[in-house]
Amino acid sequence: MSNQSNHTEILLDIKNIKKYYPIQAGLFRRTIGHVKAVDDVSLYVKRGETLGLVGESGCGKTTLGKCIVRLHRPTEGELRYRFDEDGEYKDLLSLDKKESFNARKKIQMVFQDPYSSLNPIKNILTAFDEPLRIHGWTNANERKERVAELLESVNLHADYMYRYPNEFSGGQRQRICIARAMCVNPDLIVCDEPVSALDVSIQAQVLNLMKDLQKEHGLTYVFIAHDLSVVEYMSDRIAVMYLGKVVELASAKKLYYHFEHPYTEALLSAIPIPKIGEKRQRIILEGDVPSPANPPAGCRFHTRCHKVMDICRVKSPELRPMKNDPDHLVACHLADTVEDIAEIPADAV
Amino acid sequence: MATVLASKQKVKKSSLAKRNLQKLLNNKLAVFGLIVVTAMILACIAAPLLTPYDPMKISLSERDLEPSSNHLFGTDKLGRDVFARTLYGGRMSILIGLSGAIGGMLLGVIFGSLCGFFGGTLDAIFVKIAELVSVVPQLLLVLVLSTFLGAGVQNLIYVFMFTGWVATFRLVRGRFFSLREESFVEACRAFGIGNLSIAFKHILPNCLGPVAVQLTLNTAGFILQEAALSFIGLGVPSGVPTWGNIMNAAKEIIVITQSPWLWIPPGIAIALFVLGVNSLGDGMRDVLDPSQL
Amino acid sequence: MNKQDYILSINDLKTQFKIGKRVVKAVDGVTLNVRRGKTMGLVGESGCGKSVTAHSIMQLLPKAGSIKEGEIIFRPQNSEEFDIAKYRKTDKKLRNMRGRQISMIFQDPMSSLNPVYRIGDQIIESIIQHERISKKAAIKRTVDMLEMLSIPQADKRIMDYPHQFSGGMKQRVMIAMGLITNPELLIADEPTTALDVTIQAQILELMQQMQEQLGFTIIIITHNMGIVADMADDIAVMYMGKIMEFGAKEDIFLRPTHPYTRALLKSVPVLGNGGNDRLEPIRGTTPDPSDMPEGCSFMPRCDLATEKCKNAPPYEDVGNGHMVRCWYAKGGAANE
Ligand SMILES: Nc1ncnc2c1ncn2[C@@H]1O[C@H](COP(=O)(O)OP(=O)(O)OP(=O)(O)O)[C@@H](O)[C@H]1O
Ligand SMILES: Nc1ncnc2c1ncn2[C@@H]1O[C@H](COP(=O)(O)OP(=O)(O)OP(=O)(O)O)[C@@H](O)[C@H]1O
Ligand SMILES: [Mg+2]
Ligand SMILES: [Mg+2]
């Protein structure tokens, strides 16, 4: 089991990331508004840990993930990344061309849909070949050895490298995708719902594999999913997102028993648990998630919150540490958080 | 490890092309098309071996002969051997159709890939051009251009290229639009693979199936158009034998009724070749459709 | 138990698809009894034949598929029981049954509604098909039903088109369409798979409330063991076209007997356990349905498999209607 005290070093510090997609309309494709897919998110990821990211569809998980991998350029914000254990932090978004290319090696991604993640007309070897070649594996035989080694590390036969994607099942494909992400020896892998498209009986294979690889290679994961049970199983810390904002961040163990945010509470209670006997109290949220193009004023959750107060409709709560636990951050007027960011002890972040 | 690799390499190297060829050979329609098309192309190429006659040689002593063992398809008004003319004419017709279609395909693929991948202003401009080319009736365009450029084999090929890229362009551009959102493209991006490499090495090969089908359709279309244009005298100069030009002779009722050997052989040649190419195209479409096993 | 207590009894149902020369035995001997007024959960992995079972009950199979064997006895409250499998797809009896006595909600709410008709018209349509009723009364009933399903301003929203509704609302419209004719049996085929968890909770809650009010029977199809734990009274675990285990909810969760059921329960993370218990994946993958192994279909993936399993195991009662299809069900290895 990953032990929290083991990882203290911050690998990636996500600072005030915003990603707005323009909404265009009319003859001249004028921008008439913005989808605020990710709106001012600050998080950090420690080396060797798994940071879980949960939330409902459309809350901006994938967008945030893609910003981290730099598939999207954030509208605003910084991604401060520490390349070496004792090096300096550099903003990934303001690297020069060469540094930026080299940084691609460090952060990789596993995508949600294993069926579209592999090029259907390229066999596995060719799919791995180009990334390896451009990142310094110049010898073709070495590349082949490397692919064989990677396939075996995800429990697949080395000779599968000559096969085409359509010869593999979803679970096998996802394992190949994991191997591909690992081929350039990354530090950080953003896993965007890696098991959502898989059969229940296959999910466990992939989840366990990911845990094993993490232990073996000291990987850091940002693990995105909408299924809290899966996230809880995988993560050390969990960030709960709602409409482009992080509403609560706590260690996986804490979140289940000591949640503070009403949304987390509702989310937890909504997950059906495959156990009988204990009758849980279910909190049914009213209505639907509002559109991120036009989020409610004040606290974004107030339209569906069962504990809504007057202040929630006007003032948006900030994500702040709890008084009794600086590692537990909540954005809610009801939570007993520190008043002023300045009060946070310096070593807590 | 090395031994594992070496031994397995022989066992499993199922190339996609090989499997597709297998699938193609299982498809009766495609095989029929393939046989017809190859046989006809071979016959045209091997024309000197199949007939001793020169298609251009006028022999006034042998005018208007009916088919016989000497002249398989008879001779025309000027005493030229119709069999030889059909074979040599096939060379030119197929050359025109195929090169027009290939040229159009190349243009379409290049423009389509760039527009589909990068989008933006470039894309908007090309889409407008493609619209312009396609709203003008194609035959009219061909007419105008061929009068403008003058009749001639090369000019006709240019004309076909100019009208033929649009379909391929649309197809490739559309495929690019959907493929560029696929996760495997994003995976390439995450590795820092360059844009051109992504566009041409990773996405484009996924479009080539439909492009090949379009190529066959265009080839067939252009051969028919060549025939039509030559028939009305706007295609290839009448001296050059093409299927269309040969049939040009059959403009008069009297020829149609009295000397059917003048127009039936090239007519059948056109029909058969177009049918063959189209069946090959249809067959290929089935073969390349990934949902069919 | 009295026969009349079962609203539906399926006996040895076999449904097959013919694709070219291949025969896919999608449902291969399903036997089930559904208790009246209760909820039965049908769980299993993707492709195991859950939807095909449901479509067989409705006789709504696509052209390539047909019921080859078996009976589906339906016992409506106020009329004679009949065997659905005996009738032809287009028979008046079945047309009358579909939507009136048995309703079905499909997996994908997005594509189940016709985008060019108003929501209200689509619901009213399904009333008018089965009843002679004035338009005004039909509208009234539609609005009442939508209000019951907590769609705000239902009288105005019935004029909307499907794209103006969110996924959860569309699914509620589907439920409204299913329930508006007051059916006795509602088959919900993965009614919440396409929805978010909070919306899923809304929909499941609604279905339970409606069942309490109207007293219909539910067959809920899902691959989520959590949902059946929540909703179902009886559970059938399906694998490769067969029911592997059937029993009351307590039997399945507290005394799972078939190795597949046990494996399934151990392979999903349970909220609140943290990352503590390592998941136990099921080996391998599901076999190709057109090329099924001889004997027990779970054998290639089963840890307990022995020579004996090369013969098809019997479907036996291990007590109180708890049915298991395994050689080791009765005090054998499966019980440790
Ligand atoms: N390329 C895009 N252009 C415009 N809007 C987008 C784009 N990508 C995402 N969005 C919008 O941004 C919001 C967040 O999307 P995102 O894909 O990040 O959500 P998510 O949390 O990953 O959801 P899911 O669980 O469905 O994957 C959504 O409202 C979505 O419609
Ligand atoms: N129209 C069809 N033609 C051919 N085969 C079919 C057809 N519909 C279903 N099948 C086959 O029948 C089997 C059972 O399919 P079914 O749709 O019942 O699975 P399911 O249990 O509902 O899965 P899911 O959870 O993915 O919905 C599958 O192997 C499938 O390939
Ligand atoms: Mg997503
Ligand atoms: Mg189904």
C-alpha cells in the first residue's frame, strides 16, 4: 500500500489553471461566450502518489487532465513542474521549444476509450516506434527490445507487437495504452477514466496492473474517473470537482468518513454499494448540473445543495484548508476552514 | 528475449495489406472487377503482340470491311483495323481516365489533409473553391476549359484533374475532421510528434481506403466523359485513337445501322471497363469497411 | 409458492442470431421466475445476453435473431396466462401486450426519443395506441405523470423537443412513456448506464417510488452489482447466455455460491474499503459466443475447474429457491 508519508516532494504544482472554450455563433463565428470548463483550479501532485479526480460528466476533469499533459493550452495559470528531485520548479507553459519537447517525455496520458486510442492501421510495434525514436532510442533493434519489454511488463506476450489493434480486447488495448504511455519513462501519467469503458471483470486486471507498475517504477498518477469507488481504490488523495472547480480535496480515507462539502456527501451517498444490510441514507440531488457556459452566481453548487444558505447565492466560497486539518481543503461556507490563506502554516502546502 | 523475438517473428506477421487482399479475393464482385480491369489493361498494353495492324495506317483498299478472320472487328471508312484501334484506343482512354483520376486524387488528398488537419482560414478558402468548382455543372466546366485550353490529351487530363479533386478533397477533409479528435492522435501529440507527421503518417493512411474507392469511381467517370467529349469532338484530337474518337465515326445514322462493327466494339470496351472498375471499387469498399469481417 | 405469484416464468429459453454461417447463441437456456410486484435484477458482463433476454420477452428481436426453444409464460393479473414465445412477432396479442402490459426502457435515452417530435406528443402517442381516450385526457395524464416524475413545469415542458431536455430528464420521459399505460411489468435495460451517479440516484429512487405507488413488477438489467444490491429483491447472475446463479438478494450477497458470482463480487472496488483489499480480477476474457467451450462456460476462467466441469453442470436448487449452475454448488469445493 502506498504510504502517504513516503511522498512529500511536490512534483507538479497546478496554479490557478483556467480553461475557457469560446462559444462561437453566427455568420462570422463571433465569440458570444465561454464554456468555463476549468475555472481557477489549484492543486498539487506529490511525487509517487496518486491524485484522484472525481466529478460528474462535464465538470472539467478531462480538460484539466489535458491541460496537464499540454494537449490543451490553459487560458490562464501555471503548471510548475520539478524535473529533477532537487531541481527547480519550471512553468511547463513557458518552456522553450526544446525544453517543451523534452518535457513531453515526463508527462504522459492514458485515454478513456481504448478503442480509439490505438491507430487501427498500425501494428503495436509501429505505434510504439515513432515516440521511442524521436525521444532518443535511435537503434531499431533496441526499440524492438524495448517494446517487447514493455508488453511483458503489462502482462502481454512480446510477440503481440506484430498484431493490429482490432485483434485485442478492450482490456488488452488499455494495457497496451498503458505500456505506450510508459515507453518514454514518464514521471507522471494522467489516466483519464482508464477503466470506464471496460467490463467489470476486466477492470480489476487493469487497476491492479496500474498499482503494480506504480510501485515498480515510482510513477505518479493523476487518476480521473467518475466512479468514486474506483478512485478511492486507486488514490492517496482525492479532489472532487463540480462545474470546473475543485470543491473538496482530502486524503482518500478521510473523504469517505469526514467529508465536509455537501456535494461530496451527495456524491458518496449516490454510489450504489454492492453490499446489503447497511441502509445508507441517500441524498437525492434536485435537478441537473447547470451548464458550464452559464454557471450559477455565488457557490456553483447552490442550485442543487440541500444545505443552501443565503450567502451561497451571492458569494463563491474559496477552497481553503480546514482548521483542524490543513491537508483537507474545502470550498464551502459551512465548513470550518481557516479564514485567511495567510494563516496557513507554510509547511502545509 | 532475442530468441523469443526471432522465433515469433515468423509465426505472426499478419500484415494488414495481406489480410485485406485475402478479403478482396473472397469478394466475388471485386474479383470479377479485378479480372476484367487487369485483362483489359494488359490487352491494351500488349496491343502490338495481339494485332499486326497499325491503328493509324490508312488503307484505302480495305475500306468498310465487315469483321473477318483478317480483321477481327472489321475496318473503318479509311480502312483502319478496328480491333487494333480499339486496343490502342484503350491505351489512351485508360491513360487519360487514370491519370486524370490520380492527379485529382493527389490534389484532393494534399488539400484535404492540410485543410482537415489545420482547419482555419486555409480550410475556409479551399472549401469555397471546392464549392465553386462543384456548383458549375461538370460537363459545362469541361467544355469551357477544353475550348479554352484547346483539345489535346494533356489538356484533357488537366481538365479532369481540375474537376476531379473535389470529391477526394471532401472525403479526406471529412475523415480528417473526425480522426483528428480520436485519442490516438492526442496520444501522438502527447509524445510531441510533429504536426506533419501526425497528419501524413498517422491520420492519412486511415483515409486511403475510401480514397482508393473514389479513385476507381473517378477513373470510370473520366473514361465515360472522355468518350462523350471526344464523341462531340471536344475531347482528344480526332487523329489520336481513343474509345470516344473511334465511336465518333458512328455519328451518322447510316453508320449505326449499316456498320455496327465500327461502334459496338469500342462501346462494349467502355462499358466493360467501366463496369469492371466500378465493381472493383464497390468490392474494395466492402473489403475496407472495418465492420465487415 | 403458487404459480400465480410469478408474473413471468421463463423456461429454458434459447435465442440465437444467425450471421452468415455463424450462429451466436446469445441466450442459451435461461430459466427464470419473476415474482409479482417485486424487482428482479439481471446482472452480468457486457455481451452475456441480458438485452437479448429482455428483447426476447418483448419479442422485439432484430431480423437475424429468433427464439429457438423454450417458453416465456406471462401471467397478467386479469386475463389468461399465455406463452409469449408461441406467438409471432406481429401477432395482435403481442402488439397489445407491448407497452400495455409489459413496458421497456432502453439503455440509451439519447437515441430512444424521436428528435423531431415534441416530448408530449411522443408520450401521448403511447397512450393512444392502447386506449380510446380523448386528447385532452391524454394530455392531462401525461402532465400528471411527468409531475409525478418531478419534471418541473410539466405542462409547459411537454411542448419541448428532446434536445431541450438533459439526459436525466430524457430518461424520466422514457420512464413516463413506459408507465403511462399502467403496465404490470417494466423491463429497464440499463436505465442509468449513460447517466451520472447523482442523476442515476434520482432515477433509481423514482423507479422505486413509482413501484410503491403503482405496484408493478420490475426487471432491472445492469452490470452494476451496487444497483441490484440497492434495488432488487431477487437477483439472477448471467454469464454467456445462461443464468449461473439465481436467488434472493441475501442469497447472492451473503451466500454467493457460484464461483462466477463470487469472483464478480471480489473484482469490483467497494466504496469505503479504501485501497485496502486488493481486487481479485477474473482471469482471461469472456469466450466468443459463437465458439463456446464445452461443458461449463465459465470453466476456462474458473479457479475451481476440474475434469468434471467439461460436462455441463446441472441447474440445482441449493435451498429456498437459491439456484446454482455449478458441479460444486452443493457442499462442494465452492463452499470451501
Ligand atoms: N473542445 C471543446 N470545445 C468546447 N467545449 C468543450 C470542449 N471540450 C470540452 N468542452 C466542454 O467543457 C466542459 C468540460 O468537459 P470535460 O470533457 O473536461 O468534462 P469531463 O469532466 O471530462 O466529463 P466526462 O466525465 O463526461 O468525460 C463540458 O461542458 C464540455 O462540453
Ligand atoms: N443484432 C444482433 N446480431 C447479432 N448478434 C447479436 C445481436 N444482438 C446481440 N448479439 C449478440 O448476442 C450476445 C448478447 O448480447 P446482449 O446485447 O444481450 O448483451 P448484454 O448482456 O445486453 O450486454 P451489454 O451489457 O453490453 O448491453 C452478444 O454476444 C452479441 O454479440
Ligand atoms: Mg472526460
Ligand atoms: Mg445490453
